[in-house]
Amino acid sequence: QVQLVESGGGLVQAGGSLRLSCAASGIFFRVYDMGWYRQAPGKQRELVAIMSSGDVTNYADSVKGRFTISRDNVKNTVYLQMNSLKPEDTAVYYCQGSHKSLGTYWGQGTQVTVSS
């Protein structure tokens, strides 16, 4: 059974930091591209950051220079370090694991709220 379990969300003031974690089980983690997406109320889910199985990263323009994605293939965990948070970063953050042949999986989401 595949599980992606996010943690680390919460309430933080603008300018603060949070570190999200996503622990994966039931997949051969190291071959998956791992990403973070977010969805704010009334908006579509959007890509925040992604790290390929080859450690190539890509970020949404809105978070470049503030967020950093990383992965630990021993702990089967992907992280999102979020610094200089803004109220517009408020959303539910979802972890995704994807592989062109093995499929795509989502976590249940973790709420991040940034107060002004």
C-alpha cells in the first residue's frame, strides 16, 4: 500500500519559516520524481517545487529564492524548507510522487497558514 504522509504545517507569521516533510512508503522512492503542490481556497492546485529522481529541481516563480526542496533517499522523505513566508503562501500543501511508468501518488495534505 502506497502512503505519502505530510507533516510540518502550521500557523506562522509573515517572514517566518516552516519545514514540511513527506514520508513515503510502498514505493521505490529513489526512482520517483517528488514534488510539492499547494491549493489555496478557491484556486487551482499549483506546482510549488519538484525534484526529479536525478536531483534536478524546478520551482514556481513565486517561491524561487525562498523555498528549497530536498530529498533523502535513505529515509524515503522529501522536504520543503519555506523561508520568508508571505500571507499569499497560505494553502494546503500536498506531496506528490510520480513516475512515468509506475504511476502518481498524492499525500493527504498539510495546512500552512501565514498571518500578516
